[in-house]
Amino acid sequence: MAHFVYILKSQTTGRYYCGETQDIEDRLERHNSGRSKSTKSGSPWELVQLLEIENRSEARKLGS
């Protein structure tokens, strides 16, 4: 199953955040709704980069 590594940019603080997920649409919604503890204070977030990776192991290496 494919995984994604993504980079977000906060539209309020200018801060960047990198993560990995299987469902990018759901994950972005969680970041922007304040349901993600690590990005709660920077909402709204915009997606600036998205990479599709073959497996979770490789995605986690890139996303950290």
C-alpha cells in the first residue's frame, strides 16, 4: 500500500511541518481542524510538497 510524505506550511506562522500518511486528504483535514497536537497552533496549513512512497518504512525515514 502506498504512503505519502508531505510538507505543510502554516499560513499564519510561516512554519513548516513534515509528516507521513496513507490518506493525505484526511491528514490535511486533521491538521487544519486542530485535531493534530503538533500542528494545532499553526492552522491553517497548506500542502507544499507531496511524495508517494512504496511502503511505510521508507516513508517514515523520509518524513522524520
